[in-house]
Amino acid sequence: MTSTAHHLLTSDQSFHAFSAGREPVLTVQPGAGDLITFETSDEAYRQMEEYRDLSRITATINPVTGPVFVTGAEPGDVLAVRIHDIEMAEHGWSISIPGAGALAEVMGPEFFVRRVPVADGRVQLTADLDCAVAPMIGCLGVAPAAADGSTVMPTLPTGGNMDLTDAGPGTTVYLPVQVPGALLSVGDLHAVMARGESSFVAIEIAGRATLSVDLIKDRTIRGPQLDTGTDYICVGLGDPVQDSIVMAYEALFSVMVDDHGWDREDAYVVMSALAHTELGGPTGSSAPHPLHPFRAVGAVTLARLATEVLRRGR
């Protein structure tokens, strides 16, 4: 009998990028059932509270713990990452960074920082309003082949800072492998986040995310895909936004026809009635201008279909 292992990667094993050049901190066998717990840090937000000045922040924003080398993973494969659990600290952060997010103009040029208590499954947003926790992973990705991937923006074909509320416990995230070993890294946990993340910094929180990995050989996908158990979601990237919509829809069509055996014409009709799109996270699809590092360029679109519909193809 083969026993499974549980690995802990601590936040001091983090890095500022998704990088093919970084040495792995762990090697695992895909499909073995091993659990990997990634510890994440919120030191950058603590420093923002203290200094209220980006020029004095020395900690990485959204450091990612890893990478993990997955034995046998090669370019052209797909890494399947199952999210099992997310543990959180006792408080998170809501922060307005000058120039960041859709509300940057109305919030003005000054830092706003609020510590947000998290306890007993609730997030205390204001003095008299709380909500249920809905933990999720913001940064989840494998190393891109061409160059290091930012942990802030944009969203990459290989994942990265996707900031998708669907990336929570029970979800499997599929990522296209571009380098040997895949090199999986994880960071940027949230206690709760509204879709789209209007503030760019939602209820960020330190914690630990526990995942397992499997490998799908010789399957080609153009960008991240997620299976929540309820919905199947394809991520589209592009500039202008219509390009991201087309990519997301084409990816979902391929999942229906190529992976689930749908007749092409049936898939076309079903998608027209039941496949929905929405904007994804706030990080854009192209690198931002150096003078405006928190201003997204391009778009992220999600195409979504109920899994009970998807599985009726065969």
C-alpha cells in the first residue's frame, strides 16, 4: 500500500514572481494524493498600515510560496490542482492603495487601511456589518516559459494573480504546463472577495492553503480552467475585451466537444442558452504601463456552464 504524505511549505519559501528560473522547494508525484500546504504572508499590508507610503514598502505584494516541481509534467500537459482547505489568520486587510482599483479616483491620493477581524466563520467588515467567510486563493499558477510572471498583474495563460472567487475549497484548477515540472506556486489568500474586486485589495489575509496535484498528459488548453463541482469555468484573456470573450467561449466549446463528447451543433445551441460570461478578476491580460503599475490593461472574461449540463454530453 502506498501512503500519502503531507508537506508544509512556509512563507519564508516565497518569491516575488512565477519563475521558471527558481529552484523548486519540493518535488511531488502527481496523482499520489500527497497534500501540500502553502503558507502565505501579509507582511506588505502590515507595512502599508505602518508607513502609508509605497516607497517605504520592502515586502513583496502577493508573494507566492513555492515552486513545487511535479514529476513528469512537460509542456503540452495540464496540471490539475485540487483546493482542499484554506486556514486563515485572525484578521485581514481592506486597503486603498493610491492609483489602484476601480475606486481609485473616489478614494483619492491617500492610503486607507483597515484591519478586518475574522473569527467564528465571520468577517467583521464594519462596526455593525459582518458577512460569512468565503476563503479563496488569489495567486495560483505555474511558471510561464517566456519570462517571469508578476504576482500582481496581469493574469497569465498559466494562471498567476487571477483573483477569482471560484478558486476556493472544493474547486479543481486546470493550468497549462509550459516548463518541465510545471513549477506550481501559491499566494494571496482572501477571507472574502466580491467578484471583480472593486478595491484591488479585498479582504486579504495570511493563512495556509492545502492542495493536491494530478497531471493530464497531452491535453492542450489555452488558459486556466476551473471546476467548482457546480460550474465549469474557462478563463479568456485579451485586449480589447471582445478578444477575451471569444477566447473564453472557444475554450468552453472545446471542453464540451473535445472533452465531453458533445455534438458540435448541440454544443453551439446549448451554449447560446446556458453558457454565461462575466468579467473576471481586476488584473487585466497585458502588462501595465510602468508609470501606472496598478492600472489594468486588457480584460479577463469567464465563460461558465453548469457541470450537470456539461456532463450530459456523453
